[in-house]
Amino acid sequence: MVEAAIVLPVLILTVMLLLRTFVFYLEILNTGIAEHMEALKACDGYKGTGLRSYTSRTDVNLYRGGVLRINVSKRIDTRAYMLNEDLMARAGEAFGKD
């Protein structure tokens, strides 16, 4: 009984911390996928004449609580280059280049 009273709370605390860490990494993955989709959507709708870049920065935080006393966060930087391929193909045709 004494051993269980000592080990069980430590074991439960460890499992809960592992679950929180797992959920944090899943949130990083989901945020990265969402940022990638937003970058693709911005590049798809680009109708400009030159080369532009799309940049986005998002922070994912694991909130403090329990035994966690430090701020754990992950910054996700997204960069995509936007180019109007239709306009570039027509420009090539206008100059007689394939």
C-alpha cells in the first residue's frame, strides 16, 4: 500500500504530462497544415504581374499549469513565392520563345 501510494501519483503525473506533450505536437502539426493550405490558397488566387512572396508567422503555445513552470512554444514561419504562370506563359509567347 505504501509503495502504491508513492508510485501511483508519480505515474499518473508522468502519463498526463506525456499526453499534454503529445497533444501539443498534434496542435503544431495541425497549425502547420492549416498555414500551408492558406499559403496555397493565396498563391492560387494571385493575379499580379510580378513575383511576390507570401509570409505568415504563427505561434503555438503549450500553456503552463501543473508541474510545467516554463513557457513552451513553437513558432511556425510560412513563406511562399507567388507567380502568375499564365501571364509568364503569354509573355513568352509574345516574345516568340517556347
